Amino acid sequence: MTALLLLARHGQTVWHAENRYAGVSDIPLTGTGRAQAEALGRWIGAQPVDAVRTSPLSRAVATAEPACRALGLTPGREPDLRECDFGVLEGRTLAEFAQEDPERAAAYRADPVAHPFPGAEDPAAAAERGAAALRRVAAAHPGGRVLVVAHNSLLRLVLCRLLGIPLADYRRVFPKLRNAAVTELRLDPQTGTAGLLSLNVPTGP
């Protein structure tokens, strides 16, 4: 039986405000990010939601807290929903990296899966672990609705994996998941069939 997954990116952090890659670095929310989390909580509080699952990184956990309060639910943490490790790009911008190594930056822009950053996690492996995590969440809540709070790059890779889109196109097909916006995905954990119902639904002003 399918489950409806409400996928939300965490709220803004200082590094994301500056377009820096946070990856597995545990960066807290800004004041704007906390306000986005509160808006998500109000939006989710008006929905029939059965469970909440989050990445273990604090920015995702903090983003889910207002929704959990509104719903009266305790969030479950899914380690495999953590963001991709961006290697040498952690804490840096792509523009900064391009000044240092223009050839590698150009290769990444052309195909971010075939040419990940030095020291970074294999994007295909990240896509598979994230997709497996969502399948587990869906299997635990057949016919249910689950809020999943995770990360921009991981969720875009996972969407491509589940929807049959080439991973190399994830930055083109899904340019950005907005902070605290919701993307609705219907997922059958047994067949792996997935359907995208909405993308980047705003939850606040």
C-alpha cells in the first residue's frame, strides 16, 4: 500500500544563506530558518499527518520541532536521510572552488554525479541510501502520511532515483528545493513505484 511522503527541506542556515555547502557539517538555523520552521509547523498542523521522520543533523531536527509540537508527535531520526558529504566543498561556495580549480568545477557543473568534489560521497550511493530510507518510512506507514525533513541535494538525488530520472540531471531537473517548502511524493515501498504530486509548495509568506 502506498504512503504519502511530505518531503521538506530544513530551514535556512548561515552557510545556506551565503550559498555555502553545508553537507554533513552540523550548522544551526538562522533566525529566518527558525521562522521558516514555525511556518512549516503551522502548515503541517492543519494536515492529517501520522508520523515525522528527520535527518539526524540538527538543522533538520530543529525544523521538524514546531511540526511535532503541532501534531503531538515524536520525530524519528533516520541516519540515511543525512545530507551528502561534499568533501572539500564543506563550508565553501562553488564560486570559491572554481577560482581554485576551474577544471574540476566545470566538470562538476557538467555532470555532478560522474565528477563529484574531491573527498565527497559518491552521489549515486547517497541517492540509494536516501531512497532506501524513504522506502522504509513508507513501508512502516502503509496508507499513511509522513512528514520527512531532510536536505536539498539528498532529496533531489532521491527524487531522481525514485522517479527514474538520470541522476546526472538532478541539478537541472530540480534546481532547488526551497527552505521549509513541501514536496509531495506518493511511494509504494514494495514495487518502488513513485509519483510526484507537488513540488516546492510554500508553507509560509
